[in-house]
Amino acid sequence: MRVLRTAAAVRAARAELAPPVGLVPTMGALHEGHLSLLLRARGECGSLVASLFVNPAQFGPGEDFARYPRDEERDCRLFAEAGVDLLFAPALEEIYPSGHATTVAVTGAEERPEGRSRPGHFAGVATVVTVLLSLLAPDRAYFGEKDAQQLAVIGRLVRDLALPVEVVACATVREPDGLALSSRNVYLSVEGRRQALSLSAGLRAAEAAFAGGMRDAEQLRGLVSERVSSQPLAVLDYVSLADGEMRGEIEGAVSAEAVLSVAARVGGTRLIDNVRLRP
Ligand code: AMP
């Protein structure tokens, strides 16, 4: 595995990569969720490129940028074991050169629940993803469904800017008890982790009710919020039931594919999760 640190070096190396080139962008602190993206891309692509960059622009003031888990040595070993050919691990100024003044904003992202809760987050994501896609020019880019609104924002961005890349959505990887894997799970206490299960349990309950014929959006959202709100360490941020592209909230009956998502703080750690409901 080659580890490259500068924009100039990855641009130069791009020409030597066997097509199709697959890209898996990450912020490191790798877990099985990241590995599933890498494994899938490895199987589908001639070359596998990954990026490791904790992007300050997608963290708001008071969020966990400074304490976000970082262990580059361990990550490098895991990237290499997953068959990564080229790892791009840039310093800040390679992504945001001196005088950087351009932000990519996807209209509407800030009006949806996750964007409303994290002002500036999706502009930070859209900007860094645009830079990575421009530098690495992958044929395919792999993202997790775990970050459902992120996936929707990137899909929109790629279509709107006519970027020549296929966005590949990968299923959420969970612990055996249902907890969605996240780099932030390491912040949870034993009791916090137990109560964090209420997010996936609530989503599963709603999924089961939906399979049993429940179609009322408010009732489905209620099944999730009930479970999360009953946990003393949990502070519910939102429960959302949106259309498949997450453009707007569903009121009344669900009649087409929809995304049920939840965000909560558990003992101070912000967690998100979602499931797709298909009639
Ligand atoms: P991050 O390092 O958190 O920015 O995540 C990098 C990529 O891994 C993103 O596309 C995430 O959606 C994806 N990812 C994170 N957690 C999971 C998970 N539990 N299952 C599948 N993909 C995930």
C-alpha cells in the first residue's frame, strides 16, 4: 500500500491505477463498517483508494473534532489488510490550501433534520468530498447508508455537478445486538451503550410494525421516539420519516420507499441510525 500525503502526489499517482478505481473516504478510527465498504470496493474495482482525513469543516463549534478518535498506525494496518492500493492521508493544507474560499453547499440540506441539528456540517462534507473526487477521480465512490442524509447529499451533489463517478451505497453494519457501528461508540460508557440500543430497537420496532401494515408516519415515528425517550441517559434530537431521497418529511400515510432516521445524545455522545422502509 502506498501512503501519499500531498495533493500533487495523488494526482500524479492516479494515472497508474488500474480501472475501475474505487474510493472509500473515511475519517479513520476504522471499524467493521468501514471495512465492509473497503471489502466491497476491493471486490468490485481494479484499484482501491482510501482516504483518511478528519475534516474540521464538518464539525461544528462544541462538537468533538479535537477529541475525535485518531490512531493512524492501526488504521494504516487495517487499510493495508483490506487490500488498499493507495491511501491518501493529507495534512489540512493539502485539502484547504492557503486562501481557501470555496464551499460547496447542497441547497435544502440544512432544512432536513440532520442538517438543522448540525449547521454547516453538510457544507463541510460536500466540500471535502468534492475535493477528494476531484483529486482522486475515482470511477466509483463508496459510502455507508448509516449516514443516510450524507448519502443523499452526496448523490445530489454528484448529479448536480455532473461528476463522472458512480456513488455506491453500502448497507449499515451492526453489532450482533443491533447497535450500528460508529467511531463514536468508543465514547459510550457500559450503561450508555446499553441505552444506546434504544435507537436500533426503536427502528426495528417501527420496521416490524410497518411490515405488519402500519403506514401512519406519525405512529411510526412515535414508536422510535418512545423507546429512545424512555432511556434516562438519552436525549432525543429527532425522529424523521422522509421520502427515499430524504427531501422532505412524510405526513400521513407512507406509500413509497421511505427512510426512518433517528438522532440522540446518549450520555453526551451523539448517535444516529436509520432504516429504509419498503412497502
Ligand atoms: P466516517 O469515517 O465516519 O466518515 O465514515 C466513513 C464511511 O463509512 C462513510 O461512508 C460512512 O457512512 C461509513 N460507515 C460508518 N459507519 C458505518 C456502518 N456502521 N456501516 C456501514 N458504513 C458505515
